[in-house]
Amino acid sequence: MDARKLKNEKIEEYKQQLLKEKEETLKVIRDISHLQSKGVKNENGDLSSFSTHQADQGSDSDSLEKEVHHLESLQNKLKEINQALKRIFEGSYSICEWCGSAIEQKRLKVVPYANMCIKCKTEQENKKKRKR
């Protein structure tokens, strides 16, 4: 299916899906940020971000590291969503940024903020793996 036909038939549907995902992602980011700003209460009721027991400190550190990684992942997703919305506005949505081909609808249904076709995305991921 050519990209123009996709735009004529589905563009509003994908835009609504992107806006919904954006709002959901922002909500999760706000929730995580709120929890981090509250800190952790110790047994005395005092707010503290540090545990007193060494094993608890390790667990707290691991938990915080996972939250930070999750937050970074969500922020990257939000950036990709905003870029997809910009592509809709500019008229380049559903066009692969690497090869210029149409991005498959099956891919857009799963990842509406995709900026590459499956072939190009696979090639990019394979190049990253080889560099490691």
C-alpha cells in the first residue's frame, strides 16, 4: 500500500493512537516522578532515601536503578511519539526515514511511532549488535 493511500485512510486513527499513548506515557512518568520525590519512610516515619541495613541499601539501589532505567525508556518513547506527531503534521508519517519506502501498516499498528520499515530497523539493530 502506498503512503499516500495510508494517509488518506488511516492518518487520523494513528494520530489518535499516538495521542492516547502520549497521555498514558506522561501519566506513568508523572507517577514515577511523584514516587521518587516522596522518598522512602523508615520505621520511625522519617522521610529518608537511605536504608540503615546494608542488604536493604543494595535492594534500594537496585530498585532505584530500575526506576531510572524505566523512566529513561519512557522519556525516549515520549520523544519518539512527539516526533511521529510532528511527521504527521509535516506529511511524512508512515515513510521510512532510511530508505523512503512506506512503513507497513502491521508495524504501525504495533508501533505507531515507528520511523523505519521493518527491513531498515532490522538492519540498524544488526549493526548495533555487531559493534558490541
